[in-house]
Amino acid sequence: MFYFGIYVLSLVGGIIADRTQNYNRTIQWGLIIMAIGYVGMAIPLFSQDANGIIVDGNGKWWGILIFTCFALLCIAFGNGLFKGNLQALVGQMYDNFEAEAAKKGPEALAVAKDKRDSGFQIFYVFINIGGVIAPFVAPMLREWWLKAHNFVYNADMSALCHQYLANGEVTQKFTETMANSVLPTANYGTNLTQFCSDYILTFNQGVHFSFFVSVAAMMISLIIFFTQKSRFPQPAKKMAAEIAGYTAEEKAAMAKEIKQRMAALFAVLGIAVFFWLSFHQNGQSLSVFARDFVDSSSIAPEIWQALNPLFVIILTPLVMGIFAILANKGKAVSTPRKIAYGMGLAGCAYLFLMIFSIVKHYPSGDEFRAMDAATMAAAGLAKAAPWVMIVTYFFLTVAELFISPLGLSFVSKVAPRHMVGLCQGLWLGATAIGNLFIFVGPIMLNAWPIWKCWGVFLAICLVSMTVMFGMVKWLERVTK
């Protein structure tokens, strides 16, 4: 729902900015509302009894859940006000730049147009630099907070503590994990109830407090924006005579072409839904896999979230270079064909995970989490090495570079001139729908042997690729 909200509310943010014609103020309010949401997430709230012991199921958790959802809504809505409108400012910079260059002649205009792509690439790289840093900062703060209270981070300990508080059962896995989750300076003896409550409290305080980093980041963004906003262009209100639209005669004559363009757009949007459903498993089943099936003794599971933006930064020049070389040789790859290849590359990630899981004989997530070290050894099972996540995210990121920016390019090519804004909104809507259903990943992973979960996503990618290749020639004709 959070992923869904981010993209759907970007549409709302764009409508607000268009209606008010005040992009700067809309962006500022986006930063402020996001900061409010992160402040809400930074406040640790717990259900505790009179002795300070963490308790579950006593009714208070409803209030905590509502508060958390409100904070997430603020983050999503603030992002909706901020995300697309900041990109609009970047686009306006290059609109103005090209307009000035046009006064100097065709050659100057051609040079100026070439700089637009570079500008957006720099913009995209800086976004991903933030994405690389964030997954390291939050865990560092959480682990510092744990250590300050004589605990050591362990990906399994919180869940085991909740299980103990719920039923009082001490398993071999609980004993093993507890021994690795507390420093020698702490002395709980046989008071496991107090240990579990203290560990959960400290662990979650560390998680919540780490959101203050996001608050600080929002404040830095606000400072930069306020000090530099006079340099930013303001997309001007376009007069009706200046809008590049069709005349009534043109609309009547080109009705068939417009229908073809919209049919092509909806065909690609259908593919986009399934791509985002598969790709954004990085925040769902792939995160659960990293937590439960990958050795996290040296790398916290959420650190793997940094791989995707890191690969974006590293691989973008390489992918662009390959496309440029092919174009120079007269073998340019069309945008629809690139999108089809992207779905195939996403499928490679899940094919790799499926084969790896079959070879390792991994059961379902629920079964694997219940095993202690002795049970795993007897079954011949072992957690995966970190390189598994590196290979997975490599394929997924290359797929993203083939689909995400090129999808936007495709939309701009097929959108009728009087429906550009609507068509870009439809792209965001398709992304939102794909994100709305990403929850199915963990359900499958926990219920089935996990290779079946990866097999489902592989099938989704392969079917989407096949359908896309089947439409390539038609789509290429439409985009000419």
C-alpha cells in the first residue's frame, strides 16, 4: 500500500502544482510533510504492562498501527508533492536552455538538446547515491543503540522473543540465538521474560530512532531548496494558443492513429504492471529471503537494498554505451525491443534464484525459520552466501535500466499531443497497480518451497517478454 501510495499520490501532486501554478511551494510542502511523516516514524510506541514488559494482543496495538499508517501516509503524500514536480523543474531548466539556444541557430539547438539527457542522467544518479547511503546509515544507528544497551544485532532474535512472550516456549534455536545476541556485560540469568522484553524494546527503539536521519535529510533538502529556489525556473502557465494540440480537423482525420497510439500505450502499461510486481520484490520476498536464507552475520539483511542503486550508478554508463555503439553501427535497438529484453533480464534473476533454491533444497520460509542449527545440519541445509544477493540484484538492476527510463521514453513517443499529461499519469498508475500486489511474494515464499515462489515470478517475466516480443513490430510502427 505504501509503494502504491507513493506513485498514485504523485499524480495528485502533479495536479495540485498544475492547478496552483506554484511548483516551488508544492515542492516545499512536500518536503515538510515528508519530514512530519518521518518524525512520526521516529517515535517508538509499544504496548507494555505495569512491569514494563512488552505485551501483544491487548488492544493497544490498534492505536500504534493507526499512528504508523498515518506517518507512512504523510511520507507518501509528501513524496507525491515533491517527486514529479522537482522533475518538472529540471525539465523546465532544459526547456529554457533550448529556447535560448534556438535563438542562436539549429546547431546550437542540437547541442542543447543533447544536454537534456545528460542532465536527467546526473539527476537520476544523485537520487541513487542517496539510495546507496540510506541502507547503511539506519542499521548503523540501530546497532549502535543495541550495543549501548548490551545487545548484539541478530535478524532472528526479535521474532523469537515475541514467540517466547506469547507461549513461553524455549527452543534450541532460541537458546543459540540468545547466546549470540547479548554482550557478556549483561546478566539476565534465567529471567528470559525480561530479556525478551528488553531486547524487543531496545531493538525497535533503534529502528525508530534511525528515522531521525531521514528528518535531518529533509531539513537539509529544505535548506538547499530555500537558498537556491530563486535560481530554479517556474514552469509558466501556458496560454491556449501556445499549447501544442490538434485542431478539430486534425483530431477527426487522425482519430484512428490516436486510437492505435492509446492501444499501444495500454499494451505496454500492462507489461509495466507485471514488471513492477516482479521488480519491487526487493522490498518484499527478496528482503524476507535476505533475512532468513542468507547469512547475515556480517551484513544486515536490509543492507542489500543498497545494491540496486549502487548498480544503477555503475551500470548506467555501460548500458548507455552499449546502445550508443549499436546505434553507431546501424543496429539501433528500438524502445519496445529494449523493454522486452528487460523483462527477460528480470526473469534471469528469478531463474537464478529458482535453480539455487532447488540445489540447496530450501523449504518454505516458515519451515526454514523454525529450524535450529542442529536441525538444519541434519537436513543438509545451510544459509546462502552473500554473493547470491549480488547476482540477483545485478540482473534486476539491468532489467530496470532497460524498462523504467525507456518506458517513460516510450510513453512520450506514443502519447497524442493533447494527452501527454494524462499518458504520463497512466504510466504512474500502472506502476502503482504493480506495487499494490507485491505482497503476494512473501505469501508464496512462506507457504511453498521457495523455488516455487521464484518460479512464479520467472513465469510472469517470461510470459510478459513473449507478449512484448509479439507486439514489437506493431509498437515500432506506432512509434515511428
